[in-house]
Amino acid sequence: MQIAKVRGTVVGTQKDPSMRGVKLLLVQLVDEEGNSLPKYEVAADSVGAGVDEWVLVTCGSAARQIPGNEQRPLDAVIVAIIDTIHVEDRLIYGKKDQYR
């Protein structure tokens, strides 16, 4: 899994029938210090994430192991919304601190 920040939405009016109803989000990967990396992914949202939220993204075959995704052409899925990240007793990210 990778940590990422939701940067925006991706909308496609014409897509594979198996992708109907799937919300797609543009996410930017984040390093262990909380710094944005110059790498982006388009990920299917399975948890109701929104723009500016930090999320966990699973990629590759793990993305297709989520129930209902087995027959979808997915390479990345958001599987959790992050509340906090601590590294060596330091708070790297806190969701409640973000909205103050």
C-alpha cells in the first residue's frame, strides 16, 4: 500500500461497462515525511474519499482482490481514509489538524 493525497476527480463519460458507477480520483503519492512526491495515480474510490484527504492506495493485483472489483480493469484502489500517521513518535499527519 502507498500513502497518497487526493488532488482531484477524474470523469469519463465513455468507459468500459464494468466501470459504470466507479468514482475515480487523482491521487498524489506522499513520502514517509509527509512530502508530496512527483508521482500521481488514478485510483478507484471504495471508501468515499474527498479532495485533500490522505488515503491508503493499493495497486496491481491487490486492487482487484477487493470484492466486486475482480472483473474490473483496475490498477489502483483507495482502501482507507487516513486519520493520523506517526513516525518515531512524531505526528506526520493528523486529519483533524488539517481543517483548523
